[in-house]
Amino acid sequence: MKNISEMTAGEASGVRYVLMDIDDTITRNGKLPLSSYSALWKLHDAGLKVIPVTGRPAGWCDLIAREWPVDGVVGENGAFVFWEEPRPREGGGHVHGEGRAAEGGPAPRLPVLMAEYHPGAVRNNHPVLVRVRERALAEVPGLRDAKDQFARLFDIALDFAEEDPVLPLSAAERVRAIAEEEGAVAKISSIHVNIWMGDYDKLSMAERFLGSRFGWRPEGAGGGEVVFAGDSPNDEPMFARFPLSCAVANIRRYEGLIGELPGFVSTKEYGEGFAEIAGTILRMRGVYE
Ligand SMILES: [Mg+2]
């Protein structure tokens, strides 16, 4: 991993899409600091496509797609993507509180929330997932359901580090082994072990979305149009695919668990590290605050 300061102007100028993990990449201790939220706005305002790619649930992604300065959000580790599209309102009706459209003028437009689900995604009441959860809770002391489970459609999330007691990574690895024994897919994030059925991950859904929504061609410029920022083992498929991938400095906790490290790493940790990455990309493109 090179320090992010070594990214060249040539590399930064080719970037069109900035994708990022959420937990412990743009957050710190579970909060979204001003520096990283502001960085999302700056990337958005500079005309880059901003797309979080997260293990967080559908219920959170509805809010993110609607309220954050993003062009889409991939959730539940690739089970779906949500995005907003501007659409003319049926019948040209007016927007409550905004006054009536001028006679003969353009119809007011409200964005519409769109969703695409991965064809391999299986709802999380699948008997294999039920069995994995029961075994993991019984066999790994201290493990518990993630509190955001109620908002999930396709995966189960078991918490080992979002709340106390924080369990060692070996506990998360044990959960992953149980899931794989039972025939499910499991990925370890910085807070949860996410377990699902179906042949998808963060990368496969991100690539589908970039292609279908923006016409991105994977064979195009070798992936150099895409920057992905992440922090943990469930980000590895993204690190492996995009040569301009970046990690925040806290990735060093997982170095032994990640086979494919990203090309760049920030000096700072967590959301401040993401702001450093975003600021470097913008500066190298000639955008100054
Ligand atoms: Mg993370």
C-alpha cells in the first residue's frame, strides 16, 4: 500500500466514481463525523458519482439513498442497490408546499427511489441461515444478534464488535467457519459477521450498478475510473478489483486477514482518513476548497 499522498494527478483525473464502505471507513465509534460527511458533499459537488457500498441493512439504505449526497447505495454486502431518479409526477401535479406549477410550465419533479435486487439474493428466513444463527449463538460465547437485524432483508448480522463486549477476531472467524460448514456465505466486517445465501458480494453488485446506471464498462480503462475506500476483510473483493482502491489507516488491524490489500492507504484513521483520501483526489484534480 502506498500512502495516499503518492496518488498522481494523472490517476486522480481519470476518476469518475468514488465508492466507499461505511462502518469504520467514514465513521468513527459509530458516528459520521463532520469531516467525512463534508467530504461526501465535496465529492458530490465536484461532479463525481458517490456510492456507498456497505453491509448495512435495507432499512438504513433507504435513508442513505434519499438523504445523503449520493448517487446510489449498495447494501447488505451486495444484495441490492437503491438510488434516486428524477421523474416527472404523474399528471403534472404540484409539490405540497412549493406552490402550483406555472400554467403550461414544466411539471414539478420529485425523485423516485429505485431498487435493483441481485438475482441470487435469498430472503433471510432461509432455513440454512436460521440454522447458522442458532449454532453461532450457541457455540460462540458473547455473540449476539446485531441490533439492526430488524431492518435486514437478505442477510443475518451477528454482532461481535458494534457493542460491548467486543469479542476477539477469532470469535468472528469461528462464526464464519460455522456459516461455511452449513453452506452459507460469511464476511467479517469491522463490527458484524454478515451471513447470506447466494453468489454475490459488494463487488458484483457495484459492477452491475455502475454498468446499468452509468454505462461503465468493466473492460474500459482497467478500473481506474473507480476509487473504492474501505477498512476490513469484507472489502477485499473491491480492493482486488480496483487498482485505485484506498484503505483508511485502521485497516492495519486486519492486515493478516486480507490477502488483497488496496493500492493506497491514508495516514489518518476512520472518517478522518476518508476525508484525507477525498481531499487528495479533489486536490489532484485541481479542486480546492
Ligand atoms: Mg467497514
